[in-house]
Amino acid sequence: MFKFLLKFFRRLLPFALIWGAVLLFLQRVWFFRDPVRITPGDEDLLVSPCDGQVVYVRRVENGEIVSEKLGQKIRVSEITHAEWPEGQTPGHGWLIGIYMSPLDVHFNYAPMRGRITGIVHNGAKLNLPMVDLWEYIQLTYLRRAVDLFAKRYALENERQTVFIEGRIKVAMVEIADKFVSKISTYVNVGETLRPGQKISFIERGSQVDLFIFGDVDFLVGVGDQVYGAQTPIARLSPQG
């Protein structure tokens, strides 16, 4: 019996070493990849702030979003965990949520040209998992749309909110997943960003909620795969 087990483990060892090397490569190299992105030159466009799949697009009315799941309204400040700098939170706009799986690039980018008016980081005692196993499989491997709006993690997990003001106002909310260990930020308050400029890096699975306060026409919808600094997600409408 002992000889049989020894022989079995000897045969298994090369496969275990290969699998371990693959995991190490994914965690230490592939996950931190930084591909070159070509940002459209049309500044009427808003580009995606990150790689991932669009999981919701919701209207903001009077600073609130209606949640069909919870049967109640959610204030913008409950998601940003911060009040709008230099004035009152804009009343009407849009919220687009983009889920970043572990297979996506995890750098975050400026969606438009504008000045950073605030960066607010809020920690959490315990980060909740963003998705269950079946949702993870659908989003990551099957690339199917899953409505994640109003799940508890979106309101409770650690987050960083970057406020940007240009032709319109936006707030980029980086929401941490259960296994996120660090958000690295490369910009400062008062800095003027160019479209597609690198803002931060958020480790492991995560999500970016982008509040857009201005008149825009969306170019993407729920279920679409987008790429940070590259995919146009909305166009400023003429009155915007």
C-alpha cells in the first residue's frame, strides 16, 4: 500500500508543480498586467473607467436610485460614502456599474477630462463577497448578465470615491471585494486628468460604480464587456 501511494504521489507531483506555477503566474504576473490602451480622441465621449462587464445602468432622480430588490430608494451618498465636494450632490443623472472579474485588467482610468475635486476612502470592518459561486461563473466564464444592483456589498464594503468635474460631473466609486488587499492611487486632489489617464489599481475581484451627472446618451448596455480607457460608454448629448 505504501509503495502504491508513493508511486501515485510521484506521478502526481509534476502536475501539482505545473498547476502551482500557473497559479503563481496568474496571481503575480498576469493579474498585474498593464496593457497599452488607445483612448478615443473625441472628448464628447466618456470612456469606461475599467475593464469588466456592465451589470446595471440606473437613473438617478433627486439624488436617489430606486431599488426594485429592496423596495426602497437609495441615496447617492449611501454608495459614495461621501458628500459631493464643493457643493450639494447633483440631483439628476445616471449610475452605471461595472463588475471586474479576476480575469480583467484591474487598473482604473479617468472617464473624461476634468479636475479631481475630492478623493475619499472609506474602510470596512469586513468586506462581503460580491457574488456567489453561480453568479461568479456566469459573469466570469459564461459572460452572462447578472443584475448586482442593491446587493449588500455595494453599500457596506470598503470603497474609494474619486470626484471629477469637467464639462459634466462624475463620481467614480471603486468598491472592494472580500479578498481585496489594497487600492493603489496615482493621482491627487486638484489634478487635471486627461481622458483615459490611469487613476488607480484595485487588487482581486472588484467593481466600479460610475455616477454621471449630465445629459448623456449611453453607448453600452447591461451585459456588455467594456475595456478601461478604451471603450466609449456614453456620449454627451447636445444639451450637455
